[in-house]
Amino acid sequence: MNGIYGVQPPTASNAVDPVTAAQPTKSPIRLDNVTDTVEISLVAKLAAKVDQLPEVRTELIERVKAQIAAGTYETPERIQIAAERLMEELVPDL
């Protein structure tokens, strides 16, 4: 004997009819108004941008640093070019 009443065989009230159990329900669930969204974190966005950055040209940086330290980097021609590029960026229609 199991428990107080022992083991009971299944009765008609708790039996499953295999024909009706295999049929789909009459009112299916509709998902017309459901949309999926994806949110990308700020860290992930920044990480993606880092992958797109060009490689650092260490030799160029060192050469420019040496020219700046020696006082030979800033020439009137370079200052003029920098000013023109800045104006093009600030006022592109000129």
C-alpha cells in the first residue's frame, strides 16, 4: 500500500483522449502586435567604433613630436593649411 489509500488505477475522469489531445486549440494565440527589439549598450557601440579606427602610425607621431620640440613643425604654410581645413569643416559651403 502507498499512502493512506494505496495505489489507485486511472479512472475515466482523469484519462486523456488521444484524439482530442492531438488536435490544435480552437483559438490560436495571435502575435500580430508583438515586435522584437534589440538594445546595444554604449560599451558595445564604443567597442565597435574602436575596431574601425585606423592603425596608429607611431613613427609619424614621434617625428612630429621631435619637430614640435625643435620648433620646426609650425610653419606659415602649415598654419595656413590648418586654417583653411578648419574653415572648410566649420562652413562647408564656402
